[in-house]
Amino acid sequence: MAKAKFETPELSEFVDVPNIEDGAMAHSTCFVAKPEHQEPLNFPGERVEDWHDKAIEKMGDLLSRYRSFRVYLDSCVKCGSCTDKCHYFLGTKDPKNMPVGRQDLLRKVYRRYFTFAGKYFPKLVGAADLTEEVLDDWYSYFHQCSQCRRCSVFCPYGIDTAEISMAAREILASVGVGQKYCNEIIAKVYKIGNNLGLPGPALADTLEGLEEDVYDEDEVAVKYPLDVKGADILLVTPSADFFAEPHVDGLIGYGKVFHEAGVSWTLSTTASEAANFGMFIGSYENMRRISLRVREAALELGVKRIVFGECGHAWRVAYSFLNTLAGPFDFLDPDYPVPQHICEFTWNEIQQGTLELDKSENDDKTLTFHDSCNVARATRMGDTPGGQFDIPRNVIKAVCNNYHDMEWDTIHERTFCCGGGGGLLTDDLMEIRVKGALPRMTALQNVMNEKGVTHMAAICAICKSQFTKVLPYYGMDMYQIVSVHQLVSDAIVLNRKTPPEEAPGYGEDDDD
Amino acid sequence: MSTVYALLFIVATIVLVLGLARKIVQYAKTPAPLKIPTTPAPVTQAGVVMRMFREVVFFESLFKSTKWTWIFSWMFHMGLFVVLARHVRYFVDPVPLPIALIQPFGIYAGFAMVAGLGGLFLRRIFVDRVRYISAPSDYLMLLLLIFIGFSGLMMAFLIHTDVVMVKQFFDGLFTFSGGELPMDFALIMHLTLVVVLMIILPFSKLLHIPGIFFSPSRNQVDNPREKRHLAPWAKKLEES
Ligand code: HEM
Ligand code: SF4
Ligand code: SF4
């Protein structure tokens, strides 16, 4: 695809709330799924003849199945509180990228077909028929939402535009107008086991390569096991961790932590993907099917615990939905939450003193931390609300001497999305990705200028990939984005000379 | 004329009560299949009650957002609340103590309400983002409330409606024994607009009143790992 022509927004000290420019991003669209991407997900291959009726029917179905959808469509008072909260609006000035503007694309149709006022007084209440143009608008603007939930923090009723986007995408897919990027990936997960389509042997090779790298550097045989029956822990991590930079340095870090903690662990070929794109397309059925792989892998390998690697939306599905979709997990060790986040695991070990950490190894860097949207606003870590903010920071501070937060209104629950979440991490959406990164880039630049920050750590595969691509647009360096466990990996001192796998008694119920 | 108003009030009350009840039942019956509280969220039911209390009484989320909107909106709603409470004395006798106690604040509340509504109206006109999202009904809703408040204040300060007579009218309404309304302009306007408001409430964005209590991002406990959450239709998927 030819490189799209657009201007990267200028960074200044503040992100001003822009005046609206109607239609500024109307041209943004992404490739439509082909039949081979649609059909494995049980969606029609192409746009169905009676798409209008089918779409309304699907909307009715979702209204009866999702309280969020129904209540949110009814409750908005158009107070405007959310209008300046979306990074995509701030970066593009397009009023349909204001959360309520985005919702209204769907709400006007809801009102027209499902409410008394909209049926009889459409002009009065801003109701409209579902036309070809409206459908195009849906496709365009519901793929300019990263489902980051920032709007829901500031709405007096907690209206979450992500819920509306998910519903809209499900309606679109169910009339045959799915998004290629997400649906192709989901089809790959069904066929091969991960988003990248990395087959088992390639995965084994990659992990062996990692073991050699670590051995060359540290002269310790840290293992990166695959499909080991009887291991204690099943690690489920985003497939980008297997080779992309800086993700893979994070995976190396998880391995070292497990090694030093003296626990046995394994990856699984069939569940070699933490991300669950079923959420992006709003499809409970697909999300469930993807989640069940984790359950099956845990049963097959006979593990006692499940730990998830660094990934934002994945952690949402894992933390908030896994028990619902693929539970109950009564066959696992009840002493540990299911699932656990790798940061929870590492922080526990740090508190127990099992890890020796040499902070000075990271003295060449000054860090800040990017709260990934879905970790921040849709999950928790640890026992107390807000643990999702503290635990990753605690881990970073335990392995680095130099740390500064970005401005208060851009972190924690107010964090800005990286710009690439929710199924937008595709080259055909580069313009919206770059523009949507504006608020985060502004906050990063400020903390670089004021505090001398050199690197930004993140715990999400999407954030890492997105920043790697987008930082250069803003005149920064792609290597400024790092994994949290990459920092751990650099600071950890490997005292245990043999891997736990070689200790006596390991994997006894394993035949080979 | 008084009979017409008596009938109007009966109809409006029926529409309001049945309309709201229908929506509440609908919300309650629609399952929330997934845990989606906006986090950080309370980890106990008691915590959720507190969160909801802060939202309903202080408009916590709106406060986090835009201070101007919050000020106007809170003035309007709290004003409305006190004014409504004060209206109880037109319908019951003897007047309950709490209602008697807020009596002196009633007038300030009336002004606060209208001022808050005025601020919201100006915001809707002058902030381009809010103008963009406003349909005619959004302006009309504010005007309706402004005129209700305005006519109410007029009766309190300018025209001095015969309150005893109004009370007898509503008494009569409850006992179906009839009664006369004083026929002055402010009162007729006030009552007509209130009837309109009661009728449109269950069909308009005023559904935010029950809506907030059913909003899953605000009313769910953050405990998905500890307790399995399963909607009935999702359970069926497991059985098939
Ligand atoms: C559960 C109690 C209630 C809560 C928490 C609540 C909250 C809110 C909030 C936060 C707003 C946004 C303010 C804004 O417009 O910027 C709002 C708007 C509004 N509320 Fe309520 N409200 C409640 C009850 C009521 C009641 C009883 C009425 C009855 C008339 C009402 C009428 C309105 C109207 C007309 C608006 C729109 C204002 C506008 O157009 O700007 N609310 N409400
Ligand atoms: S969920 Fe995030 S991306 Fe979507 S409308 Fe809300 S703030 Fe914007
Ligand atoms: S903040 Fe909520 S109620 Fe206000 S306009 Fe946005 S979605 Fe509607």
C-alpha cells in the first residue's frame, strides 16, 4: 500500500482542545475482510443482500443480550463531558471522533428503529435511517476507536464508547462487512494457535535461539520450555514476544524471573497467544472460542497456575473475562488467582526477596511508564483497586534508579491510549494511529524535556509495536520504548546455575 | 377547565409510572454478560454502593471532567431536588418535618436551578463541540425546564398564586372529589409544562435517571477472578 499522505501534528507543551472540523477523518478506512477471513468466524463472506434488515435485526439481538448497549444508548444526555477526552478527537479534530459523536452514529439509528420518539419525531431527536452512507460512516469511525475506555471515566453515567464500538463492529461483521486485520488474525489463531501464524516447530526454534542468546551472554542455562507436561506454570504471552523488539527482551526477562524464582513453567503451542481479538470485534462467541484454547492447554499440560505476559487488551480478557468465558478453573491451585499477571508474579518474588537485582545495570536510562489503556481502566493487579498502576511501577523502581511519571492527567485512570489499540494496529490505519498518539507523545516529550527521561516502559504488545512505529513520526527514536521485563532482565543477577527443570523430581508425571 | 387539568394529571402520572416501570424492568431483565466496571473499581458490594452514591449525589465523574459543566449541572439538579421536595407540601398534610426544614432554602434552590439551566443552555449554544452533538430536543428539554422554573418563581414572587386553593385541588384529585384550580397564567403554564415533562420523561434522555443505576461500568463489583460471572444466554453456549 502506498504510504498515506498526511501531516504529523506538531508537538507543543499542551494539547489544546481543537475546534471541530467536520469530516476531517471521513476518508479513513481499512481493508474489508475477504470471505476466507470471515467464514472461519461464522460471519457471511461478503455483504449480504438484505444487509439493512439484517443489521437492524442484529442490533435488536444485541440490545436484548447486552445491558451496557441498551442502557448506554438510552442514557446519554449530551452533556459534552466526554467530547474532549478522546485522543483521536484531540489528534484529528473530527467531531465524529468525540466519544458521543461516535456513539451518535449508532444511536441515531437505534432511536429511529427502536424508540417511540425516533419513530414518530426523527428530526426532533436526531434519529436517522440506516443508509449506505451511515453504514460507511460506521465502518470508518468505529475503526477509529481503540476501545480504550477513557471516555467512560469522565461520563456521568459511565457510558463506555468501547461497548458501542464493539457492538457496531459485530453488526458490521454479521452483515458481511468485517475488518480484514482482526478477522484474518482470528482465523490464524484458530488454524495455527497464534496471531502471527507461527507454527509449533518455528516456535521451538525461536525459543531454543533465546536459550542460546541468554547462555552466550550470562553463561547460565535459562530455559524457555515449550509444551512441557507437568510444569507448574503455563505462561500465555502475546506472540509478538517471540521475536519482535522490544517485546522479546521482555520474554527473556520472564524466563529469568521464573528461573531465579525456582519454579517450573512452560509455554504451549496451541495457546501461544495471549491476545484475544474476539474482543475487538465484539464477538462473545469468537472471544470464547479463543479463550477456550487456554483452558485446554492448561488441562492438557496439567499445570497448576496460569500467568499472562505483558499485553494490555489481553490482560483485560484474561483478568476480567477468562473466568467467565473459559472457567471455572477449579482444577488449578486455589492458592493463586487465575490468571496472574507476570508483573504480579515478579512483584511477589521481589517482595519475598528471591530475586537479586542490580539496579545500576539500568543507570544508562531514565524511565517513565505508559499505563496501557485496558490494563488501567478495565483490570486490576494485586488485591487493591489501583494495583494495576502501582505494581508495574514498583517493579520498575525495583530495577531502575531513575524514574519519573508523566503528567498526572495522562497517567493512571486518565492515561491516553497509545493510538494503536482495539484492532487498529494495521498499516492501512497509519494516519489515525499517528494522530491519535498526539496526547501521549506530548506528555512524553514534556517529561523528556523537564526530567531528562530517556525511555518509556510499557506492558502491552500493542503499545510497544505502535510506539516503535510512531515515535519516529514525532522525531523520537523507536528504541525509546522498552518492555518492563526487559528492565528486569537487565538488572536481574542469575544466581541459580542450573534450571529448575534439571532439579530432581521435576516433571515426574511426564513420560519422556 | 379544572377537570381537564385533573384528567391531564392522571394521564401524565400513569404514563410516567408505567413508562418508567417498563424501562426499569427492561434494564433489569437484560443481562450484562461480562464484567466491565471502569477500574479502579470497588472490590465489594458496599464499595459499589458508595461509588454510586458519589455519582448520584456529587456527580463525581462529571467533576473529574469539566468544572463548568459540573457547576451548572449540579446547581440545576440540587436545586431541582430541593424544589421537588418542597412541592411535597402541596400534596400531603401535615407537612413532614424534613420538608418543613428545607422550606427556607426553597427560594434559593429555585434560583440556583434556573441559573444552572441557563448556564447549561449557554454552554450548549457556545461550545462548538456541544452544539455539534445537540439535537432540537436537547435545547427544548432545557427550555422546558427553564420555563417550569421561571413560571414557578413568578408565582412565588410576582403573582402570588393562591396556594391553599392549589392544595385543595390536588387533595381533590387524590380523593376523586374534585376541586378548583386558580386560573392564573403562571400557574397554568407551570402545570402544563410539568405535565409535558412527566409524559416525555420515559421516552427521552431523561432515562438517565434509571440508567445510571443500571450502568455496568459503575454498578459492578471488581471481582472477576474471585467469582465467576455468567449470563443465562452465555450459559446456554456452554451446554451446547
Ligand atoms: C439520579 C439522579 C440524577 C442524576 C445523577 C443526574 C445527573 C445528570 C448529569 C450529570 C447531567 C449532565 C449535566 C449536563 O447537562 O451537563 C444531567 C443532565 C440532565 N438531567 Fe439529570 N440527573 C438526575 C436526575 C434528574 C432528574 C430527576 C431530572 C428531571 C427533570 C433530570 C434532568 C436532566 C436534564 C434535562 C439534563 C440535561 C441538561 C442539558 O441538556 O444540558 N435529571 N443529569
Ligand atoms: S473508547 Fe477511547 S478511542 Fe473509543 S471513543 Fe472512547 S476515548 Fe475514544
Ligand atoms: S459524557 Fe456521557 S452523557 Fe455526556 S455526552 Fe458523553 S456519553 Fe453522553
